[in-house]
Amino acid sequence: MYDQTNAFNPRHFSIVDNGFSTNNKPKNVYLEGALPFYKTQGITKVAPTPDPYPYHHESEKPTIITAFHDGKSRIFESIKPMFLVLRTMGIFPVRQVSDTFDVPMIWIIYSVLILLLIIAYIGYLKFIKVKIIRSAEGRFEEAVIDYLFTVYLIPIVISPIALYEAKKQANVLTHMMAFEKIYNKISKKQLELNLKKKSLLLTLALPSFGVGIMVITHLTMANFSAFQVVPYCYINILTYIVGGAWYIYCDVIGKVATVVAEDFQQALKNIGSSTRVADYRSMWMMLSRIIRNVGNSFGYVLTFLCLYLFFVITLTIYGLFSQIQEGMGFKDIGLTITAVSAVTLLYFICDEAHYASACVRTYFQKKILLVELSWLNEDSQQEINMFLRATEMNPTDMCLCGFFDVNRNLFKSLLATMVTYLVVLLQFQISIPEDTADMVANNSTILPNKTATQ
């Protein structure tokens, strides 16, 4: 009599090894399984799937249909608002094509046109600004403010650097989409990631915040017209949006790592074979690769942004301390706001990267170390040990193209270096005789009068 329970069922097979495995010993899952989700490739490896996950009620059991009923990617939906703003501003020429991302020529041309327009605008303003420099009052703080308005225009360099790294950004988004599909297939449920509202709020708040800071700075420190403030607002928004994009990427990776770790802990409570541990180990390997690729995709852009913020913080605090003996003035309000906002942005860039790295590595290691190995079979124990070794050997730091790791230590070291520079600069200013400073101030006011009489 033919036993129908032993009939072939495609659902009882997974992609893990060549051929139909007749050996009861489970096989490992390799990263090759990620490719069919975004590249056409035939199935080359099959083997028995692990035992189904137990559920209290039949209604609680998810299916492939419920896992894929929503075709939208939860990861991309969390990044999408910031993604669209960056592309509109001409610094992220990437488009989505199904489950992959590429860099089309039409968006590159659009980004180049935006860049040329802003450069022409800046050139015109620099020509007008000569009059503003000549009207300086001669105080040391005035010179700092004049230099500061020139420094505000430097982040326009981010735009061509972002064009150079656009291909890396497209590859990172493609890998994220592939990871989410693999997670959906292994866990048979959608990724629980609800960051769309947070991303949308940041996308709306950061441009408004950037414009508000720059308008207040101009009102308190310079007599600029609204026409002259426009490029400054664009460039200031650019710096905050790039920092916000980095924040969202890190937040998404941290939340995804937390969700996968919690699912792994639940799976260990009812584990039947080593294959399920191997599934989560392969997902962790992909996640560690993604976090490294995110750091490389932002490498030169974020390196430049951190150096720019460091320079702005040093210059603004120096301008505040240089005239502290004369008391706080109206122009010091703009310097204070600029310094506080730059320090805040730099802190969140470093802190969120530290959070993402900790979630991917430390949080997973805690879950693995809490596993009770005594009641697991030999294969499962071996997979657990391999998983723990993988978390120790594979780096999960957000490294910017090999230059430095972005974490809280970076923020601490930058502040320590800034304090050293400020001490040296303030000592240099104190050593200048007051008579010399008064002579320079008198000369700066006499020269325009002589020019007017001539």
C-alpha cells in the first residue's frame, strides 16, 4: 500500500546542498542562497528543510502568501523619504528597478546641472561679498564671521563626491532588498520594521531646521538679502540631510539586527536541527556585510562632513571665546546656534553608528551566549559555536573606506582635538598686545575713508 505521507512535497525541501539529500544529517546554508532573489539563477543546492516551527493555534501559523502579500519592502519604505529628498537635491542619482537599484544617466545629468547652478550662484555671491568684507568693523570677531560665511559654502563639495559614490549606494540598497527577501522566506513573515513615520518626520524637520539656522545666522551676523541667503540654505540643508540619511541607515540596520536576534532566540527554544541555526548564521553574515558596505558607500562624503563639522565647531567657539571679555553681543547668537547645531549633528552621526554596530555584534553575541547547549544535538552545538566564532571574526564597525571607524570614540577624540586647538589659538590671541589690535582696528576704519575722499 502506498503511503501518501511519504510522497514528495516541494515544501519539504530548501536550498542548502546539491541534489536531493537522503542523509538525515542536515546541511549548512550558504550565502549563495541570496542570489536568486535579485538575480536569475537556477537552483543548484537542495536538502531537507528543518522541522516546522510549532504554533499554539493553526490560525497563528504564517504562510508564504501572508509573508509576501505586501510587495513593498519594509527596509526601503523606511529609507524612501530621505532617498527622494537626496535625489531631488541632486546628490543621490539612484532609481529603483524592481528589486534592484541603479544609477541612470538622466539623474546624473540632473545632478550635474543642479551642481553647476549652485556653483554659479556662489560665484556671484562671492563677487558681491567683497563689499561686505570691506565694511568690517576691524574687531577680531568680525574677521572670524567673515571667514565663517566662506566656510559655510565649502559643503558644496559633497555633491560631486556623492555622485562618485552613487554606485555604491545603489549596491547597498540592492543588498538590503535581497536580505529582506531571504528573511521573509526563512521566517515566513514580513520584517517588523516601522520606521517610515520617523524617516518622514526627519525628512521634513531637517530642511526646516537647516533653513531656520541659516536665516537666524544671517540676521544676527550679516546684512544679507533673501536673494543671497538661498545658496547658503541649500548647502546647509545638504549637510543636515546627508547626516539624516546616515542616521536612518544606521537606525534601520540596528532595528533589523534586533528583530533578527529576537527571532533567533525564539527559534532556539524549539530548535529541531542545525539547519535553522545555519539559516540565521547566513543572515547574520549578510547583515555584517551590509553594515560594512554602508560605511564604504558613505565613506568620502561622511569623512568630508565630519571634518567640516569639526572645523565649523572650532571656528565658531573660537569666535565666541575671542571676545568673551567684552560680553555677549547680538552677533554671538548666530555663532552659538551654529556651534550647538554642529555639535549635535556630529554627536548623532557618531552615536547612531555606534548603536548599529552594537546591535549587529554585541546583541547577537548575548543571544548566542545565553543558549543552553546541553539539550542540543551535536550538529546544533557545532553550528552555535561556528555562529559565535563568526561574530567574533567578522568586523561590524562602520568604517569609512578604511580611514576611521564611526563610533562614540570618534566623537570623543574630535572634541579632545578641538579643545587642544582652541587652547593654542586663544593663547596666541592673548599674547597679541592690545595696542597692536587697536592699531589694526584704526587702520581698517581709516582706509575706507581715504578711499572715499579719493
